[in-house]
Amino acid sequence: MVSSHIKVSAALRLYRGFLLLATPFILMRLWWRGRREPEYRRRIGERFGFIALRGTRPVIWFHAVSAGEVIAAAPLIRRIAAQFPDDQVLVTTMTPTGAEQVDALLDDVVVHRYAPYDMTFAVKRYWRRVQPRILLLMETELWPNLILQAALESVPTCLINARLSARSMRGYRRFAIISKPMLALLEHISCQYPAHAERFQSLGVDPRRLSVAGNLKFDRGLPEDLDQKRSDIIAGCRLQGQQVWLAASTHHGEEGQVLQCLGQLRLRFPRLQLIIAPRHPHRAEALVALTELAGFTVGCLSTVLKSSEKTPVDVVIVDQMGLLLPLYDIADVAFVGGSLIPFGGQNPIEPALVRTPVVSGPHCFNFTEVAEKLVDVGAMYQVNSPATLTETVAMLLDDATLRERSGAAGYAEAMANRGASERVAKRLIELIGEATQ
């Protein structure tokens, strides 16, 4: 186990002081986000360490920031919960969408709470109430005070499904005075791909504490109600017999480009239905205005599904969470957002799981290895402008055989990369067993 004999560095003291000074601004931001997403105003006390758990059973603590990480970790969490039935599994998130996924996927086996802000007083108060025997962090959730507290309590901390892009690695190097000692406190880092392990090693992580298990996101199962949700959306949006283009997980700056492409595509495919599912559904109202300005009829999904209007709108804006998989299943072609702007892309595995061909922009550095795999097998097409986006979507819409071949290739690649959950579980079972001795 990593030694817990640790001195608090001057850099960490500076970090702590900065967070303390920032507390009023953090509260203001939380209140502001709560105007659009009321869930942010609920259970605020948990974010400052005021929590209670059920009973006094030992705690295994998983932390995942939001919905995507929870969905990816769900099979692994269920595996660990089944292996240690006498323990209480705590899953924390930072976002309400993450909390919703915990409730939907894991409510029968875990307890959900919001994670503490990484302020010394909040982390210490939280820790006194949780007292976990292991702390398991997902992907990029590295918080100096939380990791330090675990080390001071001689509790092992692991980073699972870890990814580290070249861009993030450069950021860690710039702040090595904090990041290097923080990384040294991690008991184990289970990386998605060899390149990620190499980057962690270049930051000073002992290679004996690194492993490569694959990407947990490939292990996602299809929900039992997928077909029902798919049928409900098709009927409610009057999509029978229409070709559907889905722009999923889009960010500000991308929807305007997608609407520009729709104008061109409608010249060749006059009945083409566009569905836009923004990464943050609270943006739906702004996207309705943007779509109307572009000259298209538009409606929010929640409204369209209840409407008695028989003529479909040109564009449907998704204002609900939890519908991406049935929407991908409906779509003839899917554009995965966060990629026409330098955000780093969103998860392209989900459309592959339902055999839908994928188009993305050039910025996929959050999913570099996945994108490369899907591009190599012909399941994903990367474009660099609205013009090439239009051309590529048109090519796929015009060729049913190509769509079927691309979708099948994506599905086969997804199936070939399954198994990370079990590989990670085996290592965690060993570590949790050691932590009880």
C-alpha cells in the first residue's frame, strides 16, 4: 500500500487556500445552475460533507462524475456488490444526470450521494461519515484533497477506466508540483489503453502500479425496454417511413453547423428528419429559437410526443435524459458531437452497439483509441467542416448497403472489445480483500 506518511506541500496549501476563497463563487455558480436545472439546488449539504449512510456496514466507495461514467461503471459496480454482499456500496457523482443514472441502473444494489467539493473541511467531514475501506475513482476524477485524505487514513485509492490524453498530460506536467505527489498516492491505475499507461508512467507513476484493462464503455448492455422506447418515439414523432439523422451530445457552436447541413441535405432528401440531442438538455429552449431562425419547424421531444399534430416537424430537440440509445437505434446515421469544436468528442461506442454508422468531427482526443478502431473498420467517418459533414451524411443516407455494412462493423468491433469490467473486477477484488486484512 502507498505510504500514508505524507507532508502537506506548500503547493497543496496554496490549492486549499484558493478553494477556500472560491467557496462563495462556487455557491453562486451552484445557485445559478439550479435556475435551469433545479436538481443542483437539492441536497447541497452533501457537497459539503453533510451526509448519512444506511447502517454501519463497511463501505466500498465508487466516484463517477456524471451519467456517462456511471453507465460505463454499472456492470463493474454490480459485480463488486455481488462479490461483497456484506458491504455497502456508495456511488457518488457530481451531477444530477449522474444521480439519475445511478437510480435507473443501480438503485437496488448501491447508495447514491453527491460527492464533496475538494475543500479540506468538506472532504474531512465527508470522510468521517463514510470511512470507506477503498476509494475507486472513475476515468479522470483526480482530486488532491480527497486522495490525500485517503492516504492519511491508509485507505487504498484506485483510478479505474483511466484515460489520459496527450493534452491532459501536458496540463499535469505544468502543475507537476501538485500532480506528481498526488499520482504517487494512488494504489493502482487501471488504464483503458497502453498509450494512457505510457503517459501516466511519463508523469512518474511506478509501472508496477499500472495496468491496461480496456474500456469499460464497451461492456454496456442494452436495456430491456429499448424496443419499447424506440417504438414510442417513432410513433410519437411520426417517423414511420422517414429517414432519420441524429445529432447526439452536441455542444454550443455545433448545432448551427448541423442545421446548415440540414438545409443542404433536404434538397436531396426532402423528408429527412433531424433529431438534435444536446449534451445538456437545458439548452433545448435556446436550440428551438436557433432552429426557427434557420427556417425550420421545430418542437421539443417532450411536447411532440404528446401532440396530436399529424405532420412531423422538421427538427426535434431532445429535452430529456436517458433516451440516447433508442434514438441511436432509430437513426439511419448518427453524428456524435463535441467533435466539430475542440471539446474532445463524446462516446461513439453507443451507436456502434445498435449498429448505427457514426460521423464525427476531427476533435476526438477524449476517445482517440476508440475513434481510431471504429474508423479503421469502416464504422465511423471523421469530417472537418459542414461541407464534408453534409457530403458524408448524404453518402450514408443514399446507400443502405453501406449503412448496414458500417453498422455491422461497428457492432463487431464493440463486441470484440468487451471484457474490461471483469478484468478490472478481478484486480479490485484482490485489493478490497487486502484492505480488509
